[in-house]
Amino acid sequence: MHSLFLRIFVLFWLAMALIVCASIATTFTIAAREYEPPELQRRPNVAMQASEVLDRGGVGALKSWLQASKNLSPDRDLFIIGPDGRDILGRSISEIAARRLEVVNRDAAAPSRNYRPSRAAPQIVAADGSLYTVLFSPRRPSVFGALSLPAISLTILGIALIVSALTSWWLAQHLSAPIRRIQAGARALASENLNIRVSDGLEGRKDEVAVLARDFDAMSDQLRANRAATTQLLRDISHELRSPLARMRVALGLARQPPADVTRQLDRLEREIERLDSMISQVLKLARLHGANARIEKESFELDEVIEEVVRDANFEGAIKHCTVNVQGSAKAAILGNRELLRSAIENVLRNAVRYSPTETPVDLSIARARSGLEIAIADHGPGVPPADLERIFEPFYRVAESRDRDSGGEGIGLAITAQVMKAHGGAARARNTPGGFEVRLSLPDSALAV
């Protein structure tokens, strides 16, 4: 049973069943001892005494003996029923005693001397042949029958208390132990200890508490990864900002040394300032898109129009190296999303493909409908990416040394922005090496298509 609800339900159900079964067994055991064995042992003795008294002194002596012996049992009354069906002392008998008397009257067993034994009640015979029945009857009949016996009530109460206490203790331990570990883990996270693990020892459990513990560990891992990514991002941003700043200092120093080409150094400073401005803009865009639940403004627009604009700009940039973009297929669908962000995502991939494709080789862009939505594939004939780096190229400021550097490539933010844009639209960006080069595939789900 993997469900905690089912486990609790079955546990309590079994506990109640155990209490009921134990109570029934206890009732039968104690009732049999209280009702049957003592009576079966006491009734013959009492009846034989009554028979001897009746033989010696007749009915008068029997009445005197009964008056003295009617309280032999603390919870039962002793009756002697005469031939007229009434107690010889004139007392009224209970309904239970009357029913038992009917059973005795139907007993067909033949008398032995002046004593006739019976499971329900013994009978004695007077000298004149009159038949007298010795009958024990409960003094205070209860609607609960045998359950009203003190021994049974206390035993059942004890069983219920013990079983429920053991069941509750085990269940409390079963639930509270992992919850206490999760509580300790939450305190550890609050104190910035992200290496805490709370699911250790719960590998064999699949109930809700164990799933919660594993989710807690997953959250801890994600927080640790986010902290590492943030630290790395700050380190990368610092490094990327330091390079243009260093070049600006050099240009400024050269401008101050006579004879200096001030115009040239000012142009250099302007280029570095533009590069810094572009980098900061992309970092801010990446920060706004970070996370799967990034809030973006959405509108309905034709994807084919956006792709046509991006391809036109890419062909303009690739004209220097005689690189053209071949488009296959069309979306023929309106997209519900952010036009500028999707344009930027596609443009980042396409510009990279044009930049790294060899001279006079085309770049292929294909659009096709898939089972889950729409896919845009952009393939070039460049050097590709090492397999170990296929996932990392979508990280901020990550560059592949063999295929890109600061001179030929950008700041290393473009593909990270692309991945975040696709995630914000419910899609994904994936990369793979192909026999002829490198391919990036952008997917949009059906939910991103305008109805």
C-alpha cells in the first residue's frame, strides 16, 4: 500500500476488527465460565440438597431451606418451581427464567429416583410424585446480556485501550519521524545549509510522507543548483564586464599620451560602451525571463511573418560570406505569446548558425507541425559542439572553446535567452550534432497556438 490514506484506513480498520474479535472471544469465554460451568457444577449440588430436604421434611422444610439458601449466588436468585408453575415462596420469576422453565418442561428424560438432571435446570420429585424444578435466574437482567458482566466489561475496555494505544503509538511514530526530519531539514535550509537530506532511510516507502521527503530533497538540490548558478553568473558577469572596462582604460590611457589619435581612441571607447550596454540589456532580459513561470505580455501574431523578418536580416548579415538561409515549410498558425521575445529567440539561433557556418554554405530552417505542437529546426554546417557541452550551451556566458570565442562569438547569453523564452512559452530548446553539422530545435506546445 503506497497511499498513506489507505494505510491509515486499513490500520484503524484492522485495529477495530481486532478489538471486536477479541471482545467477542472474551465475551464467550467469560460468559461460558460465568453462566455454564458454575451452574453445571452448582445446580446438581443444590438440587441434591433440595431433594434430601424434601425427602426428610416435605414441602414445608423445602420452603424453609429455600428461604435460607436463596442468596447462594451474588448475581442470581434461586427459585424452586412447584407443580403449579410458581415459586414455592410465592416470588415472581423473570421472563428469562420462564423461558428456561418451558425448556425444562419439554425435557423428555426419564427421572432417576427422585432427581432428574437437566442442562437448563435440575428437577426433583416429591414422595407424592409432584415435580419441583430448581432454577437459577440472573438477578438484574441487562439488555446487553453477557456484556453486562463486570469481568467482560472491564476486559473489553482493557482490550480497546491497549489495542488503540499500540496502534496510535505506531501510527504516530510512523508519521512523525519523517515529519520531524523534514522539519529539521527546513530549519537547516533556513540557516543556508543546502546539503541537508531528509529522505535517507525512506527509500522503501512510497506513501505521501516519503514522497514529500523526496520532493523536499529535490527542492534542496534545486536551491543548491540555483545558488551555484547565481554564483557562477555573478562570476561570469564580473569577468565579462572586466574585459571591456580594461580595454576602455587602455584606450583612455592612449588618448592621454601625446601624440595621441584621440578620434580613434574615442571610437574604441564608443564601441566598448555599446558592447557594455548590449551585454547589460541581455542580462536584464535574461533576469526577467528566469524561471518557468516568467510573466510575459502575450498577443496573437503570425509566426510566419516573424520568421520572414528574421530570415531577411540573417541573409543580409550572411551576404558577406555568401551564406543564405533556406526555409522549408511554414507554420500557417497564429501564436499566442510575446512577439519580440520569440523573434529574439529565433534570431539568436539563426545568427549563430550563420556566424559559424563555413563560407558559401547554406543554413536550413524548417517549420513543421508535431504531435505536441510546432517545431522550428535550424541547422548549419559548422563544426558542431562536443556532446558533453550540448546541454551547457544554453547556460549564461558559456562558450565552447573549439567553436566560439570572444572575437568571433557574442557574450554567451543569446542561447540562454532563447532557452528561457521557449520555457516561458511552455516549450523547450534542444541542440544536437548532425552528420553535416549542428542543429537547434525550438518547440512550441499546442497551448501556445492561438485558437
